[in-house]
Amino acid sequence: MITAIASLTILGAILGLILGVAARVFRVEGNALVAELTDILPGSQCGQCGFPGCSGAAQALAEGHAPVTLCPPGGRAVALALAAKLGVEADVSGVQDARPMIAEVREELCIGCTRCFKVCPTDAIMGAAQQIHSVFREACTACGKCEAVCPTESITLQPVQLTLHAWYWHKPVTQTTIAA
């Protein structure tokens, strides 16, 4: 038994050493601009922009394939910050500052069809077939995908009620946004 433990320990150490060396030798440097743009985006990974998460949107912005006004949850502030970072002009006249929203299920209308939680990108909806569904407030990004597929219109996006539980301090102004 000691031989087996010793051989597995040695094998694990050797393979770990090989993986560590391979990680350093074959490391791929990422685009620094994409990382900075990802930091500017809200990070909700909702997909409302049409890209697979905020990193996909940042990649498209860095390549010039997307407008700086692509993020609905970010609103004008994010569009202006992205324009300042990329050095382009941004027409924010059509961009609305969205209020924080959350999906809510009206239990008397829910039939438990499971369409809503199959399309939810953040797994914020809990339920099973033929049972009433509910929404995890902390995980919901208010992307509206569940609202669009609900056959009974039992899911609606509602503004988040300002309570001590839902209130948060807005991000402080950074030096990069002051310079813009």
C-alpha cells in the first residue's frame, strides 16, 4: 500500500511539473486592449449585445466589428467610456440609461413549461417541468430572454425596488473617466 501511495505521489509531482513548464513555455499573451475593454463593460454576461458575454463584446470592439453603444445594461456611461478608450466619437442620443430590472414570475400564470430556464444565460431561474418557477434575484441580469419565450406571459421584467438589500453604492469615478 505504501508503494502505491509513493508511486502515485511521484507520478503526480512529475506530471504537475510537466504541466507547469508547459504552461510557461506555451503561454499565449492576450490582447491588453481587450482586457481593458472587458473591465469597462459591466460584466453581467447577459448577451443583450449579441455577443457571447462581455469578453466576446470586448473582442469585437477591439477588432472594430461593433459600435461602442452595444451594451444596453451599461447605458451612456459605458458607451462614453468605451469611446474614450478607443478614441472614437460616440453618438449616445439613442442610448438609454436603463434602470436596474429583474425578471419576476407571476405564479398564477406559470404552467411549468421549462422554456424560460432553458434560455437563461445565467441560470437564474429555478424550477422543474410542470412546477412553478422562481427567479434568483442575485443571478438575474434582466436580459429579457425568458420574457420573450414564456407562452403564458407570466414572466415580466420589473424595476428593482430600492431596499436596503438591493441598494448598492455606485462605482467610484476613476482617473480614466475623469480625464475623458
